[in-house]
Amino acid sequence: MFPPFFLQDESMFMTRDKMNQAILNQLKSNSRKTWQQIGKEVHLTGQAVAVRVQQMEELGTISGYTIRQDQLARHFITVFMESTDSNGFEALLKGHASVESAYKVTGEGCYHLVFIAQSNADIEPFLDLLLPYGRCKVLSAMRCVK
């Protein structure tokens, strides 16, 4: 049996890739759509959409589902590490529910975090937790434009 995305020729690969992107776009616009609703939009059966979504999950293209609450305060934190304890730092981030996402990056800073707060007062205690690891630069979202 061939791997899930093995195809005989490149033109078939392009079609499959475009179809998966169309499915991803539908999920991004409304992740509560049923497979049948998505199928109608991308011209597939609901069962075919479900199979493709499962394949994308297995390949890591879809790695999870989340809820975004745009009315909450969102802060973008760049961390400049001064500690060598990156494992401890990453464990702290993974264990903190208000960290929406965290990326180890190249360029300016070592990590970029997205911190969600019920109020602006919530960020100061979190920044205090980060101090032993390095210094931070914080940008706060004023409003979401897209």
C-alpha cells in the first residue's frame, strides 16, 4: 500500500495539494462546518473531506484545534534569553494556560510569545515569571484587523 499522499504524477499532486488547501481555508473560516458543508464548497463528498482532514492530522499539517477569543487582551512578547535553561523555560510556557502560542525564533529575540489576558493587570505577574530567564519586550494589541 502506498503512503497517503503517493501519487503517480505531479499534476495529480498539485490537484491534491490545492484541494487540501481549499479544505484548510474552509476550516479556517469556520471550523464548526460539517464535513458535508465543506464538501459542498470544495466539490467533494463529506466522507472524502473527512479522510483528507484525517490524513492532514496524521501528517502534522493540522496539529490541533483552538478557540480564539478576540475580545481578550492579547500581548506579543519577545524574550531575549540570558539563561541557558531553555528546557525549563519551555516547560514554564507549556504549563501556562494564558500562553496562546510560543515560538523559538531566529532574528530579534529568542522566543516570541502570544499571551492572552483577561485584563491588562494579568500580564505583570507573568512577566515576573519570565525575569529569571531574560529580558522581554512587550507589544499589546489595540484591535484585530484580520
